[in-house]
Amino acid sequence: MNNTTNPYEKIPVKVFNNSRCASVWIAGEIGQIIKQKQAQQLPCVLGLATGSTPIQVYKELIRLHKEEGLSFQNVITFNLDEYFPIPKESLHSYYHFMHENLFNHVDIKKENIHIPDGTLIKEQIEDFCQYYENLILEKGGLDFQLLGIGSTGHIGFNEPGSSINSKTRLITLDRKTRADASSSFYGIENVPKYAITMGIGTILQAKKIIIAAFTEGKQKIASTVIEGAISSQYPATFLQNHKNTLFVLERASAQGLTRFQAPWLLEAQGLKGELQIKYDLSTAKKGVIWLSQKVGKPILRLQQEDYEDNGLLELITQIGQGNCGIVNLTVFRELSQIITGWPAGGRPDKLPESYFTQKKAISKQKIIIFSPHPDDDVICMGGTMKKLTNQGHEVHVVYMVSGNLAVFDFDALRFADVLKETQKMIGGNGEEFYEKVKKQIKEKKLGEVDGPDLAYIKTVIRRTEARSAALCTGVEEQNIHFLDLPFYETGKSTKKPLGDEDKKIVKDIILKIQPDQIYAAGDLTDPHGTHRVCLESILAVLPQVKEQLPNLNTLLYRGAWQEWELDKVTMAVPLSPDELYEKRIAIFKHQSQKDRPMFPGSDSREFWQRSESRNKETAKLFTNLGFVNYEALECFVSLDVLLLLGEL
Ligand code: F6R
């Protein structure tokens, strides 16, 4: 449905299945504009963006150039922004980004490339900005502008408060924007405080604009900008005034839109013909949870008029044969069945007296918990891990990547020091190793790869922390595995693509353990996208082991970066206050990530705080729906459910 029939969406929206399809489509549009201009023998003026969003667009443009002869000879580019101050050769400069990701691979003329200059002295900036504005006009104005969007709602670096008429200028970056960038700069203190950016007024003069937002992390800001009121608090909302803007989303980033969050509201707007919702148990669950939260009543107290007033009458007709009580009960029962203290099954009829002390599984299961980084397991499902080991199951934890990138140099040096001091007593060459680590730290520039000894001690630090945390949850030492998947081991925040060797390692461990149940991370908004690649490796391998493991049950967990939507949850495991505390202690074993992790994202809380508050929040949601007042709940979604919903 496009926005001419959707009163909630104030900017036309196109939703693709995934960011790859979306990027290929955007590149195709850009290619068309370039060709049209070529046919008219005119230059084509493109406004370009940087960041994670356009990378695949540029990849496709390069492919179009190399494989389909798309020429950039008539293309003139103006980049949106550049950090200030920043040398051109810095790995973090947008100058470097654009050359690395596009310009070096196509036949664009060097003199046609324009990027705000981060090397100026402050006194020169005003003149430069005026020159940049004039130059865009002189070249005929922007035929096309590509945009990403920041979590503050910025386009270019127009942070909240920017005016609709603003022009190219120096801007102070929002703390949130700097926090978002901190992962690639190895700490917020290294992120420049300023940037030179085209203004909103400059952007709005473009003849055509495509703004793209990918990944779940962009859900909230995308729906605010598309459906919210125009406000300088969210500068991208000014695009609602532009005549030719398209917002490109993929399934995950689009989920915040009303058409996905509460499609029945569109139906209620008289758009029935276009959007006849076919309710099943899953959509009924979504509708009832939404309604209960909207009207602030527990499920079993929802009344006919609540459904009627909120566009959900059709739900009662289709699921409850016209009776809202039936709908209430159906959904309530469905939800109560997902709560279990026996995550691998085998719930005893009555609690044996020795239940809490004796390790005796009713039917012993083999379980693999895949943890992308060495701490995701305990952060996201530390309580469930403890229950699983307590209930006598054979629990294996498989740490997928070394996570060595996230250890601070000062910690590495301290551990090398411990080694040096220890080896004074037990013998060995601790002194030499310590000196090497010290030298590698001293000689390393920001963003450069760690030397081999430094990288090694960092791997060891995370490995020993992981072991200590897993032991804390009752996992046996021989069941703790480290894969150190090669795709991660670039020493940089940009990783290699997932390779066959990674998949083989994952497949081998599954076949070796022969699990009945697998837990994997579905927490896909971590700063460098490692979780997504790890899950990709598991998804690639599962069909290959299906024959050997026909009854394998795979569940996904979250908690470090986000939480599951309640309507999708297939299993919720309650934790008592004591169990929650024990989980916290296990998370504390990850000392290198404590207080202030290297890659915190834009959430200033520590990992144990995020996970505890998410688990408690889930319990509160259940309480508000009319369930028992649990202390905390860890949630899981079955892989089959996500595949069925087309969400992976
Ligand atoms: C980059 C730019 C920014 C980014 C935005 C989103 O030139 O102007 O507005 O588009 O910060 O960045 P990503 O795509 O990395 O999430």
C-alpha cells in the first residue's frame, strides 16, 4: 500500500524484504538518472551520503559500472558532510569512506568529486560553506540526493534544532550521534565533536530524494519521521514537505509503522478493501496485546466496546464468532502456555523435594547455547542457563568469535603484567611477552590492528572471563567451546564476509554434540553486526544437519541490545529474585566489559543493567496483561516462528 491510501504515512514509503534488495533497487534508480542525463548529454549532479546504510548501494553501483557498463563520466557528486577536524587520510574521514566504497572503483572524474573539507582552519569554514552552496547551484542543483538517517533524526549532520532553511555550515554533533559512532572510533572520546554538513534547505532543493533506513535499530526513528508531526526536533520530518521524496525501508526497519504495528487501525479508517486482515492466532495475539496495553486493561477484562473503538471488531468476528470473551480466553491461554520454568521440557508432575539441589533431568537433553561474543550467553539467558544445568541437562556453550576487539589496551597490559609476575615464580618468559605487549600498544595508532601478542592476550582475557561465567551457571568445563570464527579475526571493526570455513566450523560442532535444542542470539543490533553474521552461519548450516537431527528445536534469545516483541515470544522463563541476582554475578565475570565497555552503542547502561531491566520489564508487561506478578522473565522465540513470519 502506498501512502496515498495510508493517512498515517506522510512520506511515500517502499518496503523491501531485506536491505540487499532495497539497495539494489536504489542503485538501479540512481543508474537510471545517470543514464537519462547521459542521453540528454547533461551532467548528473548527485548528493551522496556515507555511513552503514549506503554501503550496499555503492557496491551495486560499482557492479553496474563493472558488469553493465554504467559510466560515471558525466556524474558530479556532492557529499552531505564530513567530520571536523579530520585529515583526509584518516580511516574515519568521509573522504576516505567515499573513495574506498565508491570513487576508486568507478570512472568518475576526480575534479567532479566534492566533499566538505575537514582539514580547513576554523576561520575558513564560513567561506568554504558559501562556496559549496554556490558550487551546487552552479552545477545546476542536485538532481538526486541519497540520505541515511541518524538515531537523532538527523539527515546529513543536521542535528535536532536545525532549521528548515539551514545551509551548509559547521555543526556541533549531538552526544547521541557521537555515541552511535563511538564503536567505529573505539570510544566516544575519539569521535570528532563537529562536522561540516549541507543544511536542510540545501537538501530540500534536490529534485529527487531517497532516504533509506535499514535494521531494527532504525524502526523507531523511521516511524517517527514518516508518521509524526513536522518538527525541528526530528530534522528528517522536514522531508514531509518535499514533493519527491521516497523512504526506503526493509522489513525490520519498517516494523514501527502503523501498517505493521496495528494494521487494524487502517482497516478502521475505511481502507478495508485494501487491507482485509485475515486473523490467525498470531495476529489475534498481536491485536489483543496491543489493545490491552492501549486501553490499560488486563486481557480478561477487555470488553466488546474496547475492540469496537479500536478497529478490532473484525478480530472478534473472525476468531471469537462475534464473542469477545472467546478471543480474550483464547489469547490468554495461548500466552499462559509460553511461560515455563522447564525450558528443555520434562516438567515433573510434582516438585521433588530435592529439586533445587539434585541434578536429575526428567529426560536429559543435549543443548547448545551459541554465544556470538563471549558474554552474550549470560547477559541474555544466564537465568535459563542455570535452570538448564540445574535440571540435569547436558549444556554446551559455544562461543563463536573471540571478541578480542572489545578489550581495552590497559587491561591487556595488566594481564601481561600478571603473567610476568607469575612467571617470576613458575618460570617462563613473562618479561619478554610483557615488553612485546607494551611495545605493540605504544606503536599502534587509532583504529590500527593490534599486534599478535596484544591480540592474543585480549582473546585470552575474554576466553577466561567466558569460562568463569559459564562455570558460574553450572556448565561443565569440558562443555565450554571456543570457535574463534575466522570472519571476525580482521582485527578491525569491519569484518570479512561469512565464509565456507566459518560455516564448516559451526557445522562440525553441531554434529559433534548432536543437540536436541539450540539457543542462538537473535539480538541483531549489536554495533558491528557480528550477531547477524553468527546467526547467518547457524541458519546456513541447520538445513545441512536436518537429516541427522530431525527433532532439533532452535530458539533465539535477546537481551543485550533489544528485547523480543511479546506477541512473537514462544517461551518465557521466569526468574526468581535470587536467580536474577545469580545471573548478575555471572555477567560480572566479564570484567573487561564492566563499568564501561569498549563498544556500548548509544545505551549508557551497563550490560547487566540492560538485561535486568529488560527481564523485569517483560515481567511487568505480563503482569499488566493479567498474569502472575513475576520478578523477571527471559524470553525466547522459536526459529520456526520467525521463519514463518518471514522475519529472517
Ligand atoms: C552520513 C550522514 C548521516 C548518516 C546517518 C546514518 O553522510 O549524513 O546522516 O546517513 O547518521 O548513518 P548509518 O547509515 O551509519 O546508520
